[in-house]
Amino acid sequence: MPPARRTSAVLTALALLAASGAVATGTAGARVAPAVPAIASENSLALENGLARTPPMGFNNWNTTACRAEFNEAMVKSIADIFVSRGLKDAGYQYVNIDDCWAEPQRDASGNLVPHRTRFPNGIKAVADYVHSKGLKFGIYTSAGTKTCNGTGGFPGGLNNEQRDAALFAGWGVDYLKYDNCNNQNVDAQLRYTRMRDALANTGRPIVYSICEWGRTGPPRVWEWGKDVGNLWRTTGDISDNWGSMIGKAQANRVLAQYAGPGHWNDPDMLEVGNGGMTAAEYRTHFSLWAVMAAPLLIGSDLRKVSDETFTILKNTDVIAVDQDRLGRQATVVSSSGGLVVYSKTLANGDRAVALSNETTSAATIGTTAAAIGLGGSASYTLKDLWSKATRSTTGAISASVPGHGTVLYRVSRNGTSTRYEAENATSGTGSTVDRNHSGYSGTGFVNTPNATGSYVQFTVNAAQAGQHTLAFDYANAGTADRPATLSVNGASAGTVAFAPTGAWSLWRTGTAAANLNVGANTIRLTATGTGGLPNLDFLDTVTPNPERLEVAS
């Protein structure tokens, strides 16, 4: 399928930088040349730092303290203590991050950033060491400009000091960098953020890199080039603690699912849960939508003061599991009409997380079907409400009465035994390749067949019992037309699968069929009937029905 977009703007900007002879400052006052990699191919642009394989979870103080005097060493340490004592660490939260105003207004004589002497009298390394002593990780903030974003004048930014600052952060034990976008002097965003990417890499310390560019510049927009540069990128402006701001950020972020995946995430900004500007139902919607959108979960409330109800929301491990699912797919919108929205997120074990979200102020019934979310063909499904914890079974209808500004979040499972077969381990025709250039795949890659009639992929499937099974093919088709294929089982025709367009090569859907399998090994082949060949194939899930059907209710 088409190769990944070439980030030509970065190439141009890096060439201009090299031609200008610009330099960056290093440690101990030395002047060093900036890290400008020789770019021979697209692959050299990839971040590939191995970090943030699931969305980062932690805390950031800005929504709680901003630049007020209460932001200090004692406050940061107390958050680390609460992570441990209140079970947040056990629930998966690990980053304790500080935001703007941690530094003195001026660099020292050597050009280094200096921790604010009143807020952090023992320095930043001492705070990082304390956070690490709790089994947690520490994050810091600066801006890709001459000054940071604080409205009273800002503190020294990282522009033209990338390697010096990165080395300082690494020496302090920083694990996460939020890099903001203020006072950027109109320097190209890709250039500014790429320079810090390379500076962090040069330190040798693993540091999660958060691009806080707000989705403002371009084209190309940050989500189009971000995965080659950072681990996550802001897709919106700053969130506020009210329904309009929160749902607006969700609406802007939910259309960008194709750009998210392990190691690179869309970030609609921090959580406001517990700050007091929304109802409990609205905060549950907030947390649910961030989870299905595979967004970073960075707590923005004062954990020293929030209610037990806030901890209950933040520690809902069923919802957290949706966000942290290792397949790393962001939910897509199945339907949206009149403020009633259905999201579906494919999970690594073949389940779906389905959010029925009511953006209106009046209660409404919201529904979809198992077929609409890609779970077709089996006798029944189990729905688990991840907030009430109630479970029920259905033959395919998925619905709930949802209060105004509320969200019902289900985990939907096929009833039966599911087995996964990765396409890269299957047999495919001449010219097929195992590719990795589009995100969201399971296993080690996906199969890209030639654009030709007769292209095929063949799986060997083992069945524990004879009879009808559900075959669920995970695929992507960025074309505008179906890519139809014939299905054969053990050499006999078993129908066709249409493989409708998915909208992008990084948006995966499920094509299902029912097939009678024999006990033991079975040969299942998909053969393209059109000149476009097969879609990209990620895996095949086979579902063996339970011997006894569950009593179901729709």
C-alpha cells in the first residue's frame, strides 16, 4: 500500500539549519554543533525510542496550581506519596510531572537552567530522586521557544539550547519532557521539535517526549508528522474545567484515530477530573472518552484535596484497561447524530470497548449493534458496564438509557473461545510483504498483498470442535471502493467478504464470515477478486461457540 508520508518540511528545515551554521550550547558552557542527522531515508526520521507503548499515565500540576506559590517541592513530593498511599501507582499511574515556573527567570553564567531557589531549594534532582524512590517516574516542562508560556514574562525556553537542556534534564533523572510552543520566534515547528528529539536521544537516557504544539501550525499538522518526532502530541488548546471545553476537546481529538498507536498518541490535554467544575457524571464521561481515545491519562486535580469519588473515578481499573490496551488503537466513531455518539475501540483480545455518549442535556437511549462494531456471526455477546460493573448478554443489540452529559462504557465480548492467527505468520502469494509502516497492528506487522486479482493469504486454523465458527479478519482499506475476496475453507467455497473502505491505512476494521470447520487443522484462504488485491490484513480471530448457549436478552 502507499508508503508513509515523507516529512519534506523537516528535511527542508534541517537543511536550512545546517546551512545557517547555527549552534546550540552543551553542558559546562561548551559550544557544540546541533545534532542534525544525515537523513538518507524516511526511516531515519522515526523516533523509535521504545517508550510509551501505552498512553502515559500520571500527574501534572498546572491545572491545580498554575504558577502560584503553592507549586513547590513539598507539593510535588506529596503527590508522589499519594500515588503510593491511595493506590494510584498500583492502578498504573507512574509519572509525577511538573509544569511551568519551576525555573529561575535567567540562566546561570554557563547558560544552564537554574531551579527556582524558593520553590525548589534542594534542586530538581533531589525531587526526581524522591519520586524515583517511590517507584515512580519524574517529568519536567519547558518550551520550544525563547521563553516559556507563563503570562508574567516566561522563564527561559529551550530554543537554541536543546542539547544543553536535554543533557541537564538527563543528569537530573528526568523521565518525561513536556515541550510547549510559546515564544517560538516563528521558527518552523517541525524543526524546533525535531531538534529537541535528537538532543534527548543524544543523552542516552530514555525520556518520554510530549510535543505541546496545540495542533495550531501546518499543514502538515502535528498529528501528521508527530510520530516521527515525539511519543505524544497535543491536538488541542488548553482544556478548562467545564463541560463545553472538555467535550470540545473530545470532538476535536476523536477524528484523528488513524494517527495514534503504540509509542505515539493523540493528546487532547490533561484530565480535569476532581477540579470541581463538572458533575460526577460529566467527569465519568471525561474519563471514559479519554480511555476509548487512547489518550494520556494525566491527572490535573489536587490529589491532596479531592473527594473519595474522584479517586473512585481515577482508579477504575476496568476503564484504565481500555486506555492501556496493548493493541493501542484509538476508538473510532460508529455513529453520531443529534449529540448521541457511539465510539468503538478494538482491544487486543478481540473484545470491543463501546462508549454510548450523550452530549445533550436530556436523557436518551443510545444504541448500536455487534455487527456495527465489527463483532458479527456468533450466537451471543456479553456486555460489561465498566462503571456499574453489571453484566448481561445480548444477541447483538447494544443499547442503554444515558443521562444528559453521561456516558455508558461497555466492554463487549463474544461468547465463545477466541483464537488469534497473525497474518504475518500465514502463507501468502508471490509479492506479498510484511509491513509496519501504518500504526495499530497486532503482532509484528501486517500483510500487504500485490494489487492484483488472485492475491491471497492462507491461514491454517485448528478447531477444537466441529461446526460453525465465526471468522473475523482484521483489515485496513484506505481506498474508496470495496476490496472483495472469495473465502474458501478446506478447498471448498464458503462465500465472499467485501472488505469495505476503512478511511485510512491506520484505521482497522473487522470483516466477518461464518464457516463450518472440522476438528483439527483447517485451511482458510482469502483470494482477491478485484485488481486492487486484498486489503492490508492484520490477523484472523476464530471464535468457537460455547457448547451451551447463554440465555440472552437484547
